[in-house]
Amino acid sequence: MFVVKQALQRLFARPAHILVPTLAGVMMLCAGFLPWLGYPLGDVFTAWQIPIDIGWQLHHHLLNYGLLCILCALPAFAVAAKHWRRAQKGSLMLEECGKPHTYLACLCCVLPLALFLFQYMVVDIQSMNTLMQQEIQMLAVTNLYDYKIPAQLVQLSPFAIDGSTFVERAVLLINQLSPGLLVPVVSAWLLLCCQLFSHSTSTARLLQATIRTRLWAGLYVLSILVGVLLLSRPTAAMFCDYQARHNLAIGNYRAAITWLDKATALNPAFEQAPYYHIQRGQAEYFLHPTSMTTNSRIYLISIYLTQGDYLAVNQEINAIRNLQPVLPYWEMNTINIALTQLAETARTRNVPRALRTDLDAAVLPWVQTMMLVDPSNVYAHYLAGRVYYDMHDFDQSIIHMTTILQLTRNNDLQSAAYTYIALNQLQQGQTASARKLLMQAIKLDPDYSNNTAREELSGLH
């Protein structure tokens, strides 16, 4: 009992300087197990599932943000331990030399969030491309709904963003960030607020603290220089990419090729970005107009889409697929975007048809090509399911809607898929099974957006 009493006396001697850093450290530990990033098709990643990548091709799944959160929690616990020891000695005064430790702990709390944002905005081009692809599919499917779902934080159009600029990547990322990323910010704020409880010190101690503070300042400067050196490579790659854009704009295509080569040398992830190959294709097309490369054809596809020349788009896509039956990741994504835009245009091109509740079967060729290029394309399966339903091919519609349930964890998509499986079964006379599916669709729709399922279910009671 005496030991417990003594411990409590130490704790309450300076409660803010012990409890607040401890709480900040515990929150940093918890941050690693909370969701950090949610993809549009339903996958949610915690800090432990996101590897650290600073652009030097040394990333490993064991070096992740969950581990970084643990390491960054240690300075906060060290600050709490420091004040615990001072309370044990009976000192109620907070020396100025304790402040650098608290500031260091504060910076460590912010570090995981800052590094995460830098990675996705500058380094990890491939992950941002995947995010963009899923966003386009999700927005295109949403346009097919017979009802409205809750709006995004920043409204986007399916084909108005390509992820090629810093602002576009920021918008994509803002819509998918999860609350777990706020925890490090709160931890840093708690540590800063802890300084409000500091007491004044004697002149002698203040002089000693000033000397120590200068030593800590030197350590901070050294840490910043090391950080700048580590992050310089992906930053330089982004600079090379912007220089290439400038040279393309003024027609200096040879210089643009040189800058694009430097960008991929510094950050090979650029090879997975469709916009990078469109830029390279533009330079190659004007430098060698009679020698068509895959990049040149990708560039022409982007131009033909802008001009509305869909026949030419189809010819270029077929030419690429004939040359490469198995498409690389970036080519598959680029062709998928083009085919999605073609399907959406074919569906809404004729205004009288656009006002009909059924979908035009003319989009089926584009949809079938999309599924051949990428069998995991959620938009293609959903659109195919809707078209087959309008054509009264209920078995085929059920097959595609069931595939969606296997491809995505997004509640809105799954609710819509269950709804149309139920509608197909109703047309086939399977009322009892359809009712269960409609109940499942409503269960996945807590925001009461899916009025189609609720209206159909009300008619079955």
C-alpha cells in the first residue's frame, strides 16, 4: 500500500506532464490499428497494411506505418518518464531543457502522417493510379443507379481527373482518407498543449537549459538535412516530370524525352502511370510519325477521345491488343478508361434513349471488350448486368451481379447488386429468395439511399 500511495503522489505532483504525454503515446500506438485509407471499391487499409516507400526501391511489407507509429510513440513515453522521475525527486518545476524533448515527441507524432501524405502525393504513383481507376469505376457505376447515394467530400466527374497533377492527386486522396490519420495530429496537439502547464525556472537553470536547447537545435537541423536527402530522389523525379510537360507544351519533344527518362530513372513507379505514357507517346508520335509505338497509340487514343472519334479509338485499341495479347498493368488501365468513356458515351449519346429507364444494348460490345481486357472491372460487370436485365436475359444478369459481390466490399455496390439479383429472381418467379436478397440490400444501405430495394420489398409484404 505504501508503494501505491507513493506512486500516486508522484503522479499527482505534476499530472499534466505525466498523463498527457502518456496519453499521446497510447494514441500513437492505437493509430497503427485504425483505418488510414479506404479505396472506392471497399478495401480499407490500416497503418500496418501500408508499407513505407520513400522512393529508393527499398520498401518491404514489414517496414510499415504501424511499426513507424510504435517507434514514434516512444519519445512521448520518454517525456512522461522524464517528468515521472522529476516528480520522484520532489521537483515540481519544469525545466526549459524538457521542452526540446516535448517538441521532438510532437514532431515524431506528426511524422507518420507527413510521410504518408508525401508517399501518396509524390512517390507511390502506382497506388495513386489504382486509386484513380477504382474512383472512375465507382463514379461510373453511381451514374447508373436509380437513386442518389451520399455525396463525396469533394465532388468528382469520372473522366475529369487523371491523377497527373499534384492538385488532382490531393483531391483523390482527400476523398479516401480515414479517421485513423487524425489520431497522430491529436497526439501532437496534446503534447503542444502540455507546454501550457510549464513553470518558470531559476536563472541558473535557464542558462543551462539554453545550452541544451542549442544542442537540440543542432540535432533538429541535422535531422532535417537527413530527411531532405532521403526525400530528394522522388521530389527530383516529380520535378523532371513537370519539366517534360513544359517542353511538350512548347514543342521541344527531344528535351521532353530526356526529362521523362530522368523521371523514370529517379522513380520507376512512373512507368505504371498512364499519363506518363501519354506524354511519352506525344513526343514519340511527333518525332517519328511513321513509326507507331504503343505509347504513340495511347496518345492517339487520348486525342481521339477528346475529339469524339470513337471509331478511331476502337481501331487503336484493337491494334494494341493484337500486338500484345497480355497487356501490362498500365496499358490495361488506360484502355479500361477509354472503353468506359466509350460505353458511357454510347449509353447517353442519343438524348431520347438517355431518357429511357432501360440501357441501350449498343453498349454491350464495349462492355464485353472491357471484361476481356480486365475481368475484375466492376463497372463492366454492373453495366452488363443492367443491360441483360433490360434485355430479359435474367440468368446472364444474375451472373454479372453475383460477380460484383465477389469483386468489391463497397456497401453501396453490394446493395445495388443484391437489388438487381432480386429483381431478376422476381421476374423468374422466385419470390421468397428475392425477398431475402432485398432485405440484405436494405441492410447494406443504412443511409436509406436505395429506394429501389425498399419499394420492391414493400410490394412483397
